[in-house]
Amino acid sequence: MTRRICWLTYSSLCVVFFFTNSAIAQKVTNPTNEHPNPYRTINGYFDLPGGRSWGSTSAVDIDIDGESIWVAERCGTNSCATSNVDSVIKYDKDGNILTSFGGGMIIWPHGIHVDRYGNVWVTDARAATATEIAENPDAAGKGHVVLKFSPEGDLLLTLGSPGVAGDGRGPLLNSPNDVVTGPDGSIYVGDGHGGQGGNADLSTVARIVKFDRHGRFIESWGSIGTAPGKFRTPHSLAFDSQGRLFVADRGNVRIQIFEQDGTFIDEWYQFGRLSGIYIDANDVLYAADSESSATSNPGWRRGIRVGSAITGHLFAFIPDPDRNPGGTSAAEGVAADKYGNIYGAEVGPRQLVKYVRED
């Protein structure tokens, strides 16, 4: 039996829920662009060490203290291959720099995760190009890995083989997007950045890779495609309080939800073409849409959508101020501190923006 319910509490738009005997499949009849924006934007809140300029930034997370902010930026440009500056920076809640590290270790920082012990995980999503290696030979033999650092910047663990791109099987990684640790300490990696590109084919890597807490390969699931359990760039990962794994399946313009063993639960479309996903301790879901456009997701505006990880309802939207964006704009990475402030990491505009809730 199937029932159709139109929720009008959060918006004048109709979000349709199809209730079946199994999972709840959610489809959106109209773009979710009209929810209220109760946030004030603060630009220029964060400076980089030495006063250098921001590079492209997609990686942001919150420290275990609930208020300090970790970010990984691409060394003033869109790559760290020819730079030795620290790309991983920690700020206090007032925007002061507390520590930095990672100089010369990462080619293309893409995702970041702070585990329950305060360790900092960073995905290095590509190897250096031949041009970059010619300029800086030390860039060779790096990339396609996940790096685990202590809070002080000591390298504790490497997943994958530095500089070696995997083929979508086993423990080798190929342009890993994001990493998160599960309730039991298992490690999950969203592997494969190229699933939405024009050159993508059946050999394109698009999967979730699971390791045990020591970094030993357990299994992987998924391949390129549009069906449930398949991906076109598993771009960002997060767990909710129930231990369900949420995957921002960007190229398929949806969230997919899984059990920890890879069993498919549901797919949601109401959060847009999201690049970043973050779920806080209260199961508030923050989704960063940096790529919706007339061709990739017609009618949808870019920005950060805020809703419930339990019900899927939306209740806020921070729109991209650019009505006619080009390339990538608005936040690609997103996180929220214990006070409800949101942090958006921007690849195109190259900055980290703070959003303060004003009730």
C-alpha cells in the first residue's frame, strides 16, 4: 500500500512522501528554494597563517570541543603540489589560529573529518600533474590517499598507496572525496571524484570503501550508475545518531542512506545537488549545494539547506547571493558548531564563511 502526504508546515511547496512497506522514498515536486533564511553572513572572519590568501576550500569540520573549526585549503590556489605552506588549520570560535600543519604532505585536500578522539583525517583527492611535478619534483608519489593526523599534526595512518590510483577494487583509492569514522571506529571513504564528468564510463570509480579502525580493508560497495546503491561521485559522508551512513551522491542529485554494512535504506532528493553534508548531535542535517544550475539541476538555487536527518523535512535555506553563478560557487563543504553557527567552505570564491543564526 502507498500513501501520498503533502507537508505544508515548512514551505508552500509540496514535499511528497511515498510510504511503502519498506523504506520511505522522498521526491520533491518543486525546487526547495523558498524556505526562510534565519542566518546572518559573516565574510572575512578567518585569516590564514602569514596573512596569505585563501585557496579553494572544500574541507571543514568541528573539533571535539564543539566550537573550534578545522579547515583544509589548497594553498592559495587550487592545489598544494607546488607549495609547502600548511594546508590544515585549526581556529578557535573567535577565528584565531590555534595550530596548522600538513605543509608539503598533501596535493589536493578535499575532505576532512575529526574523530571522537580529536584526530584529524584528510582526503588527498588526486596526484600531482606532470606540470606540477616538473615545477616541484617533491610532489611526486603523493595523493590518492586518506591521511590520519594527531591533533598536533603527527601522521598516524595512511589509507591507500601514495601516488597510486586504484581501480575500484580492494584497499587502493582513486581520488577519495571524503572520510568519516563510524560508531565502532570503522573507517568509511567516499571513493571516486569523476563520476559526474563528461569522460565518466563504466570503469570510473564510484564506491564506498570500509576499513576497520586499524586501517585494514574490509569491503566496498557501489559502482558508477544511477540505481540505488550506485553513485556518480560520493562526494561527502556523515553519520546520524542512529548510526546510518548518509552519502552526498552529487552527480545523482540526491542523498543515499545506508546501514553500516552497505544495505541501502533510502534516497532523498529535497536537499539539492549537494557537495557537502554535515549532521550534528541533534540530527540537524546541513547540505551544501554548490553546483545546481540550469543544466545540472534546473530550477534549483545554490546554497545551504538545513533540515532533519530523521524525517527529511527542510526548515531553512541560505541562498547563494549570486543569482547567475558560473562554475562552482557557494559552499561546497559545510559544518556547524554546538552553538548552531554554520561554516561554509567555498571552492570557487575561495574562502571560509561563517553564518550566525539570528532567532
